[in-house]
Amino acid sequence: MKLTILGCHSATPRVSAHPTSQVLEIKNHTFLIDCGEGAQVQLRKYKVKFSKIKNIFISHLHGDHVFGLIGLISTFRLLNRETEINVYGPKGIKEFIVTQLRLTESHAGYPIKFHELTSKKSELIFEDKKVEVHTIPLKHRIYTNGFLFKEKLGERKLNMVAISKYPEIEVCDYQNLKNGKDFKLQNGEFITNDILTTAPTKPKSYAFCSDTSFTESIVPIVKNVDLLYHEATFLNDKIDLAKTTGHSTAEQAATIAKKANINQLIIGHYSNRYNSKDAFLAESENIFNNTVLAEEGKIFEIS
Amino acid sequence: MKLTILGCHSATPRVSAHPTSQVLEIKNHTFLIDCGEGAQVQLRKYKVKFSKIKNIFISHLHGDHVFGLIGLISTFRLLNRETEINVYGPKGIKEFIVTQLRLTESHAGYPIKFHELTSKKSELIFEDKKVEVHTIPLKHRIYTNGFLFKEKLGERKLNMVAISKYPEIEVCDYQNLKNGKDFKLQNGEFITNDILTTAPTKPKSYAFCSDTSFTESIVPIVKNVDLLYHEATFLNDKIDLAKTTGHSTAEQAATIAKKANINQLIIGHYSNRYNSKDAFLAESENIFNNTVLAEEGKIFEIS
């Protein structure tokens, strides 16, 4: 699982401060998460193949999370894309894109499937054999969701040394073993599965939470994730401003991380009022030690 | 008069190839011309004060000329703008912006006045004491205008050496002299204005033409301008592609420049298919010698 930060600042884009956008590579998927202005250029800069993106998740319709989407959708067309794209985002996102395509007298030229979200409860919005994506309802000035990306528990792994002791076990039996079944010998004896296989790799998980006020309702949804991105727009001296604008402080992000017992916390969505990020790190580490600052181009790998 | 190129490439933005946007400073105005994605970051990069922009001219509603507008309008609000902004562009530009503001649950917070254009003939769309802006109807796949920016003829300049010979001429007479009036002495004799003043500075003019097929209907409108920007998306080996896509070649841009007897030609809106711009310059210079390549950050001053 590999997360690339394309942009991690709030509000207006600046020369070296792009608004929110991330790429998550998980089980052969390349998920784009949020798409602030300039995201398509950041994708190029960090060598993400446009054709691999088939699912885009938009947390909310504020400009610093969505103004880059129409440009990306147009660029897909110019690159002669034919593959369907799925866009998951708040109700209104379809009108947002379709109106612009109509007024620019353009058409995508490939299928765009909009999955408009309205639920205020966490829901499963994407699923295949290996991955699930759930929404994380957030508390912002506008309808907003974070997203929880979870690998599914994989197959058990064959213990070839153990298997080789039983010549009766053939290649055609392997899938049953991977599925956890015991093996019955011709003499009627059962070899239990845990002798013939080992446990599958622990499924990895990533939770993305931007933008939100401090809300403990996030905690049970992101419980024990390997990696949590939680916005930290302000430092704690601006806790009142954070509340009125629907944002969090670094300390609040760290508090969520601690309560949810997650492994590693990434903070970002910094307000442009701060020149240095050091105070964000210090404030967060004071509550939750395994904190890392989001930075453009930074890659997080969980192996 | 000072022109700053913010972006001069066509189609999809790339790391060092921004789509069309320019800033024209003329007689205390700071006009923004087209606004492709990332234009607001380019404005910051090239130190253009956001607060000085009061008039934005959009040639057409293709993404590489307009996708940066909603972000800029939103940023104005975040910067607590109160001054009115005027947006001149094709019919539909109001819906384009207003729909996005509504769906992002935002409001500009300052007045935006949309001037929606529909005429297929050149028209005067902006005028004050010192400047006029006229449309230049272009021939593209979608309704498109270029813009002609013209200084008005200024006042005549006082010839103080000549004036000092006539003690009867007082300070309160100066404005009449600047306006071109003769001076009547007490003895009834007239001193003609051309003795007392010199001609005003020649008014400067800039014409912006992007995007367009080769069309000679531009020629009379841009006749004798000091500076002409004419798109040159392709080289002449792609003249058929230029025609079908509603674009021009470098040779065609130069042909317009030559026929219109302009002073200096800037070409740009290069297709991303070309790695080098040298061939564009060579092809254009072959027809019209005073050609310059548009480049990001390049400044053209006419003094």
C-alpha cells in the first residue's frame, strides 16, 4: 500500500503549496483522493499514470478539494481515454462537472459514473475481491466525508515444506487449503489447515479525514488503522477559529489518533498563515508520538 | 504598456507548460486575459497584485482558457476582496461560475459583474478616459473573441519654452492648450496651438488572438497595432489539422501579422506535441521577421 501526497495545504493554491490531493495505490488500484486545482500537474510531477486512475473520491465540494477535477476529466479525454471513471462525492458533484462540460461544449468521450453520496452514516461505497472503501462522515461547514480504505483478509499461504510430507495433496487441492479447509487423507485422517498453511498477511488500512472539526464519532470507524491522515489546519492557539470554520488543530488530530489506537498519523491541510510546520509536529507529537507531516511528493508505504 | 505571459501552451497543463493566461498593464489598469488552470499561482509567481485586477477578459469557454477562473474568484473572496470584478466572456460564463459557487455553497462576497458576449461583429466592450477594449471575432470550434486593447490619444504636451515667450499665458490656460486650442492675445493676435504644444505620445495598442483558424477578417481590426499575440498551435506541416481543430500554424500567424502591418508578433498556444519552439520561430520569421516566442514569465514592454 502506497500513499503519495500531491498537495496538503488548505484554501488558495500557491507556488509551492498545492491544495488537497492524494494518490493511494492499494491492491492494483490507483485511487485519487480529492482533486484541488493543479492536481493533474502534480500527478504528472510525481509520475502517476493517468490511465491507472479509475476511481476518484471527493470528500466535499469546497474548491481546494475539487477545482482540479474538471481539468483532469478534460485531460483524460485529450489523452483519448476510453475506460470508465467512477467519481464518488457529495450530491451535486455530477451537476458540478456536467454543467462545465456542457458550457465548454465538451463531452468526456468515455463513461463517467457518478456515485453521489448523501448518507450521514458510514457506508460501504466500493468493494471488490480485495478492497473495501467506506465513508467516514465528517463535521464540516458543508456535507463532507472522509474515506476508509481497507484491504480484505487475503488467502492463507501454503506451507510447502509441510505439504510436501503428504504426497496425496495435489496442486488442484491448493485453492481449498488457501481457503482454510482441512485435508482428508485416503485413510480418513484429517490434516488440519493450520499445519498446511500459514496466516494471510494482515490486511492494511488507510483512513483519510479532511476537512473536519474535532469529532469523536470518527474514532470507532478508523479504529486501529495502519495510517490515518487527519487534517490539522490550525495550531491549538486557534482552537476557537478551528471550531467556527469546521477545522481541527494538530492537538485535536493527535487526540483522534490516540483514541483510535492507530499506528501512524499524518497531519496536513495547513493554513497558509503558518510559515513553518515544526509547531504542528511538536503539538501533535505531544499527544501522539508517531506523527508525520504531510509534504508534497512525500510517499508513505506500508509493507 | 506591459504584457506578462503567465501561460502560453494549449490543452492540458504540465509542470512547465501552463495554459493560456496573460496580464496586460495599460494606463493604470491591470487586465487579466484568459485564465487557464493554475493562472492564480502564476499570478503569484510573477508578482501580480490580485487587488489590482478589476477586469478579466475570457476569449472562450474551453478549459485551457477558463478552468482557472473559479479558483481565482474564490481566492479573491479568501483575500477579503470588496472591490467589484468585471468578467467579459462568452454567453454562459455567468452560469459557469455561478453554478460552481452555488454547489460549493460559496458566495463571492464582492460584486461580480458579468458582461456576456454574443456578437459576431467587433464591438466596444470597455471604455474609460484613456483606454478602449474591442472584441476581435475569431473562428474557432466554439464562440470565441480575441481582444484589442487601445490607448486613447492623450492630451497635447505643453512646450514650456514657447509658452514662456508669452507672459499673457497663465497656468489656468494650460488645459485649453493641452486640448488643442489656439491662444488669443490681448491685441487680438492668435498663437496657433502647434507653436505652444507638441503632439501627444502615439497611443499604444495590443491585440490578443487565441484560439482561431486562419481568418483574414482579423486583419482590419488589428491593423497597425504595436503588438499582436496570435496563436500558433501547429507548424505548417499540420495545416490540415489546424483547420479541422480551429487553430493556426506559425506561418498563418505571421501572414496575419504581415497583412495587418503590425509592429511585433508574439506567437504561442503551442501544441504539447512539439518539444522545441525553434521551428515555430523560424517558420514565422520566414514571413514576418519581428516575431517573438511567448514564454512563461516573459514580459513585453512598449514604451
